[in-house]
Amino acid sequence: MKVSLITVCRNVAPVIAETLDSILAQTHPDIELIVIDGASTDGTVEILERYRSKLGALVSEPDQGIYDAMNKGLRLATGDVIGFVNAGDLLMTPEVIAHIANAFQRAHVDAVYGDIIMVDEHDIHKVHRTWLSGTYHRANFQKGWMPPHVGTFIKKSVYDRFGHFNTDLRIGADYEILLRFMFKHATPTLHIREVLVRFRLGGMSNGNVKQILQANREVRRSWRLNGLQAPPLLITRKLWSKVMQFFH
């Protein structure tokens, strides 16, 4: 099983090598690594050039935001399964992708997700939150639940059938695409009880109050975009699920 891993980045020179090394250390024998860089100016491109021979594709050009960059990666991906590894994030062990591929083959599903730990932006050994995703139940989306996007791997055929990221959304397109795939279209999905990713905090939807409020507006909008009625107390339940991550 071929797995395409997409990393999008811009001006991440201090951390990009660490991320790429965690991918290149994987034991799974068939991984395609695609890097989409947003025309970095801080030395990131020079670092990426050192890895070019190990990459399935490297693009460095201006984009219209993170989800536009992710869509560029999706259009280049040729694997059976696609996952995203953010610049600065690390796969937990060299066996992560092998375990993911085994889960797909064992369970005959179209999506597999696991758990992640959220670490300090400057100290990856300082854990702030643990996102234990739990056993998959489609109805959990109505309770504000979603799997961690960076710990979710989806077959390319699902993207081909149901589309890519909605770039009209600035912060919540990862939520929208998972809602579209898993809830609206009931994509067969499996949870594996394993921490897959060390996720550095500091992303758009984990930022200041203004960004959090915008993300929550886009969560409700995601339901409307898919012709669905957002459940009552959706945002309250979603915020509560984030609070509980501090106690795992």
C-alpha cells in the first residue's frame, strides 16, 4: 500500500528538517513525501533543496493560504492513502505509517485515525494536551466531536469522489472536509488506539480568541455548506471536548 504524506509550509526553517526526518525514518516501504512551500524567504527553501532527492514532489510558490496549499498536495498525490504532517509536527515512532497501512488492510475501511499529543511550540517534550479520539461513532459529530486532522489518514479514492478542501473557509476547512467525508457520506472509518503525532501548538485554530471565534463560526457554516442542520449546543460541546483534553 502506497501512502502519500503531504507537508505544507512557509518560513519554518527552524523546524522543517525535524519534520521531514520523522517521515523519512518510517519503516513502511512505500511512502511518497510531497512538500508544498509557500515561497518561503527565511531559508526554508534551501533546506528543502537538500531533501529534494528524497521527495516525491517539491513545490515552492505563492499560494492562497494553507488549504490552497493542501489542495496542491492532493492534486500531486499518487498514493492509495493520503495523510498530512504539518511543518513542525513529528510522527511519534518510525512504525506509525506501517501501523496505519496495516489497519487499512486489516479492517477494509476508507479512513483511519488515531490519537495525538499537543506539545509546546518551543519544547516538544512539554505536553499541554492529549487528544484521545475514542472509538469511531458517526453520530459523535453531532456532539461536537471530530478526529484530529493531523492524525487522520484517508484513501485517495475518497478525495476523488467527494472533493478537496473548501478554500472559502480560512480556519475550519479541515473540520468541514472530515464532516463531509465521515458524517455526510458515512465513509467507513476506524480508530486505532495509538498516539500517532506530536503536534506543535500554535496553529490557526489554536490561536487567539478572535481566531477561535472565527473557527467556531466556520464549524457551524460547515454544516450549512453540506446541507445539514447544525445540532443545538454544537459549539459548546466542541469547546468542552477541548477542555477535557487537558485532563487526559
